[in-house]
Amino acid sequence: MWRTGRVLAGLAIALFLLLTPPAVASGAVDTAVEVVAQQPNPTPPAQPAADERQRLAIGVTGVVLIGLVLLSRKARKKPVFFVKRKK
């Protein structure tokens, strides 16, 4: 049981370190304010695709962790869900 907990904790920490945004991971925070002349119609940066991929990766990681917990409970012959059925 301790081994399973350690593996799951190590996996969670590794995924957290791999999936953090670069600004958070490096600890760099911009506090300077710059004034730049803008064009009349500035185009927005194309970053939503990266955010969407990160959200998808976090969601898949969550589902995998929940599945691992349920499988480990089943392997130890513990109740998978805490709701008891009447037979």
C-alpha cells in the first residue's frame, strides 16, 4: 500500500513539474511597465491552442490517477465505491 502511494505521489509531482507553464517554472515575474506604440488594429497572440493542450493534459492526468486509485483498491479487494449495494 505504501509503495502504491509513493508511486502515485511521485507520478503526480513529476507531471506537475512537467506541465507547469514556463513563467511559473522559472520563477520569472515581469514587474516592469513598458510603453509601446500600438498599431491601429493589433492582432491578438495565438496562444489558446497551448492552453487548450495543457487543460487536456491535466484532465487526462486526473482521469488516469482516478483510474489507478480504483484499480489499486480493486487489487487489494477493498470496496471500489463506498456505496454498498443490496443483493
